[in-house]
Amino acid sequence: MSTIIATDRTDQEANQRPGRLAAFGQWMRRNQRVIRRIQWVVVVFYAVLIIVPAVRPLPDHTAHIWDNVTLFAQFLFWGIWWPFVLISMVLMGRIWCGVFCPEGSLSEWASRHGRGGAIPRWVRWGGWPFVAFVGTTVYGQMVSVYQYPKATLLILGGSTVGAIIIGYLYGRNVRVWCRYLCPVNGVFRLLSKLAPVHYRADPQLWQASRARGERPESVNCPTLLSLKDLQTASDCHVCGRCEGHRDAIALTARAPGEEIVHESSRRATLGDFILITFGLCGIAVGAFHWSASPWFVQLKQSLAVWLIGHDWMWPLQTHMPWWIFTNYPEQNDVFNLLDGSLLLAYIGVTGLVMGTALSLLLMAAQRTLSGFNARRLYHLSHALIPLAGVGVFLGLSAVTISMLRAEQVPLFWVGPTRAFLLAAASVWALKLFWQITGHYTTSASRRLFATILGAGSITVIAAAWWLLFWGW
């Protein structure tokens, strides 16, 4: 009997190791010390990138990326680092979070040596992904975070300090900050749903292990996940620690977007819906729009003329400190009270208009599938994730393009690449709409009508990015 059991277990293990992907997962589990060394190298590199430029003078107009540390750090951090972190989410899930993220590493280190307190209810509030994303996005525009190193240090350094404090106060050897409070946690959770790989627990193998009476060594999941229910990439940080646990967990391939089509029918939430429609497709659009918008300029000029005509000069003459509104007179870049107030209004109105339009279209789409159902509405919104992610990537990469343009690098490829990415993401989103509607009706006409309404929401988002890159 023992021989048969041993043979069965060998077969199960073989099934869990179908090739290089599973082998890579095993390598991660066996080489946790190597991963920790990588994490601390990234921490040092990150600290240098955000601290050194902040204590140096701002570059003059003759400086270049290759001869000025501030411009080099700006290009490396905002031009390459952050855009390609987003790409990594779509390709490999949240491996950035589990292996490379400096905030996660520092938060877990602080948790290892901290108080180990219970996680309070306010930390676990479900609205943090949206509030944190909107707060950092809007504040970043107020202080011009992509242009000035002090603003970068303030926002990212402040977030890092917050991660360390939360790690010290709550949990033991875990990442409470990453699971609940990280400003980009919500965005990463959504984008990782598209990834073609994830750590997955096989329920049958898990139960078989329990039936054999096995008591394997416990696994410390840094994001506090229930390992036996591991079916989604959203909260998993791909750290590799749970690989092979009970012979049931392995790094597994899947069809891109499969989680959105199937798992999101059970897991989609109101928070996801709001983050997608009002956050990624609303506030983020406004944040990237305002500096290029002729509507913003016209409104500001009209209000300035009206204020001067009524002898109300104080909104035009009042300047705030650089950590409230951009204030760098030596760079001829100063926001007066009118500039700052209009910036906030423009981003807020854009987020409200975009979010409302998308919500109405999605509500109409789900109504065609037979009556109102909140979970179905939230599920349909997940079809917009590819386009929302591509939009934010293109917005961030605009920093890359502007810096390359200043260096007179040929950029003939930028327009076609942007158009291709937007078109590909739109087609993917449309396909997801069609697949999701198949969960709720067998009627081809209902599915088609709902998908057409979904196409309307895709058009609204694509049109907003078209305005930024081609319309203005």
C-alpha cells in the first residue's frame, strides 16, 4: 500500500511540474535568500534614485540625461521603471511586488521586528485602493511629481515611511501595507488579472494531501492569503514561498484574461467598479489631460480676465509652498491659486464625467442581460481593464517621450505604437465583454446588444486618449 501511495504522489508531483514555468516556481521557493538579496539591492537603488536628485540643484536647460544625475534618475524612474512595472503585471502578475518592490521589502522587514499588533478595522477598509490611488494621483499633479525630485521624494518617500510604520505596528512577518494601503495596490490587483501565469492551488491535490494526514510545515504568506483557496492572481505577490505546499500549489499557465472571464464573476466588487470607471478611466485621464488641454487654457484665461476686470488680483498673486502647489520660480514654473484650483477642478470634473458615462453604459449593458444585478455590473466593468491599463501606461510613457524628444531622439514610431496599443487593448476589451456576457445569457441577441453597449464604453475611453495624443 505504501508503494502505491508513493507512486500516486510521484505522479501528482509530475503533473504539478509540466515544464519550465513550474521549474521557475520551484527555483523561487528554493532561493528565497537570493530573492531577499535582490530586494535589498533594489531598496538601495530606489533610495539613491529618490534621495540624491532631491538634494542636488535643479538641472539647467543645457543639461542632458547622460550628463546630469537628476535628469538621468527622472528618466530611469518615471520614464522606464514605472511604465514597465505596469507591463510586468500583465505579463507575470505581481512578481514586482513579491520580488522587487522596495516598499514591500521594507514593510515586511519592519513587521519582522515590530510590535506585531492586530490589524485594525480601519486598515482593512475596502475603499483604500480607490482613495489612495486618487489621492496620490491628484497630489502628484499638484506638486508636479514627474518633473521635480523634491516632489518625488515627498510622495514616494512618504509612502515608504508609511509602509515601514504600518509594518512595525501591525502583523508579524507580513505585508499589511501592501495588502490594504499601498496606493497602487488596487491598480496592480486589476492588471494582474490579465496575466497568463499565476500561483494556483489544486483543490483535489490539497484534499488528497489532507486525506493522507500530512502536516507540512506552515507557509508564511506575506499578504495573508488563504492558500487552499488560491485561484486568483489579484492579491498574490508571486514570492514563491508557497510553491509545492501540500503538493498542490504551483506556478501555472492560463489563458490571458481567463481570470476576468471566470473568477471575476464571483470576486468582482463595488470597489473594483469605482476604481476602474472613476479612477483609472476618469481621474487618471484628467491628470494626464490637463497640461495639454486647450479647454483648460481657455478657461484659465477667461477666469483671469474676469478676475482682473473685477479687481480681484489675489487669486493670481497668491502662491503656495512647493509641497502644496508647484512653486519653482527659478524654472519659471509657479502655480498661483487660480492655476491650482482649476487643476483640481479639471481633474475632478473629468473623473466625474468619464466615470458617470461609463457607469451608465455598463448599467445599460447589464440590464439587457435580464434585470439589474450588482455583481454582474461589477463583472462587466472588468472587461475594461486592458484599456484602462494601456491608457495609464501611455500616460506615464508620455514622460519618457517628452524626455527623449528633448534629446532629439527620432520618435517617428511613437504615434503608430500608441495607436496599435490602444486598438489592441480595445479589441481585447471587446472580446472580454462578449465572453463575460456568455456567463449570464444564452441569447445571442442579448449578448450582442450588451456587447455593443460595452463597445460604447470602450469608445468613450479611447476617445479621451485620442484627444490627448492626436486631437489637441
